[in-house]
Amino acid sequence: MINNDRPVSDVVQDIVRNIQEIIRSEVRLAKTEVREEVGHAKSAGIVVAAGAVAATFAVLFLLWAVVYALATAMPQWAAALIVGVLLGIGAGLTLNAGVKRFKQVKPTPQRTIASLKENVQWAKQQTR
């Protein structure tokens, strides 16, 4: 049974309030999604930074190895070369892992977009 006692102005006000609440909810959802993605980007950034530090040390050890090789041609350079190569391998693996994490970060709020599409669809059905 439909209640015809409500004035049209009250119905319109209810509709406007509902739409405002939907918009507020969508904004909250978008903020939450963006915060989550920023967290993922931060994590990936830390891994890339760690890889960059390891790569820097690799270069330093490799240069140190060249200095030892040219200066003394003694077995000390071999130790520095081994350390430099191992650091280089570690840096490469770490940087690769960080880049893969960055590729997983989604800059758009996917759930918000899907929810907005659903709301638009619902609104269209209500106006028919």
C-alpha cells in the first residue's frame, strides 16, 4: 500500500538527502582506496630504495676491486671483486622485486568506480 499523505516536497527532500549520503559514501570509499594504494606505493618505494643502496655499494666494491687489481695485482682484489659481484646480484634482484611491486599499484580507485556505475544504473532504473 502506498502512502499518499506525504507532500511531494518531502519526497524530493528525502531523495536529495539520499543522493547526498551516497555521494559522501563514495567519497569516503575513494579516500580509503587511495590510502591503500599509497601504502602499496610506499612499500614498493622502500624496496626500490634498498635496491638502489645495494647497487651503489656494488659499484663502490667493483671500483675498489679495480683499484686493487691495478695497484697491487694481489689476491685482495679478488675478494673485493667477489663482494662487488654478489652485491650487484643482490641489487638487481631487489630492484626487480621493487619494480614488480610498483607495477601492481593501481592509481585509480577501482571499487569506487564500480560502485558509482552501480549507483548510476540504480538511479536510471528508479526514474523509469
